[in-house]
Amino acid sequence: MEFGVAMPDWAEGEQKKLPEYLKTLEERMRVVHRFARLNVEHDTGGPFAAGVFELKTGRVVSIGVNRVVPGRCSTAHAEVMAIALAQKRLGVHDLGGEGLPDHQLVVNWLPCCMCFGATLWSGVTSLAIAGSDGSLEEITGFDEGPRIDNAKELAKRGIEFFDNILKDEAIDTFKLFRDSGRLVYNGRGGGACIPVPADAP
């Protein structure tokens, strides 16, 4: 038996359009936002995307999008996809391994409890997110699981943390997803698969 979750068909073409290097954090986040929005527009997963970049140079290592429903895999979140694709590309299980440059994970919102754990074990030395308040849950109805003191846990492991990077672009994508009426696979009601009405708060 074999396990694997593929990126959507459109993603390869979009990745080929990217420059080899994205030197600023804002440039990296804009790409992540674009992939999240395209994932909604193509109906190929939830409104989430993440990217792994070389921290200093901005070299694009991988971009991942949420593939839970298409992949029939509850762990196929954008962060897990991006981390796994980066490790596969580099042929490593640890992005912080000996001889490697520092890597940064850029995500279009605060990682859920599962993805936060994946971030800690991935080997990245930097995490940048678009936002961390309750907007995602309020707008879409997704359940992100229990929250911990993320900044404290990251600091304990030497991982730098940036929050509120181009937050409004993330909010726009979440509203697009909500208004599309698409499936909220892990939402209100203890993880039930429920659509959230467009007039939800």
C-alpha cells in the first residue's frame, strides 16, 4: 500500500510563473495568498496555502495548498503539504539539518494545533503568518483546535515569529470561501462536515 496526496493540476503552472527568489516577507506572503485564493477559485481544497523559502535568499523551495477533501486525508493541510514537498525536494527529513540554509514557513493564517506541531518538528527557523485572531473561525466556521502560547513555544525552540503580514488579503480569501458555500470539513459542531451560510458572522 502506498500513501500520497498530490497538489492540484493548476498548481504546477502557477509555480512555474514564480521567480526563483522572493526576497521580502511581503513578496512571499503575497504568493501564499494567491495560491490560497486560487485553491478556492478552482474548488481544489480549503482556503489555505503555505510556502517554504530559504530565509536569507528568499529562494522558493515549495508551495502547498490545503488538500483535505480532494485527497481524502485529514492531515493534508497546507503547512503539512508545503513542509513535505520541501523535504522531498531537498531529500531530507529535517529542514534544519546540518549543511542546510535556514528555512522559513509562510502561512496565510495561524497554523492549527496539528500544523503548529508539524512546524516545530519540521526544522524551519522562522514562521510568518497573516493573522492569528479569531477571524478565520468567525468568518468560515473552521475549527482550528486548542490554542497555546505560540510565540512562547516557538521562542523556546529558537524559531522567530512574524504575525499580521498582509492580514486583509487573508480575510478576503476567507470571505470568498464562505460566500462560495463550499464544505467546511472540520467546523462548528465538533468537526462535522457542514457548510457555513453566507450570512454567518
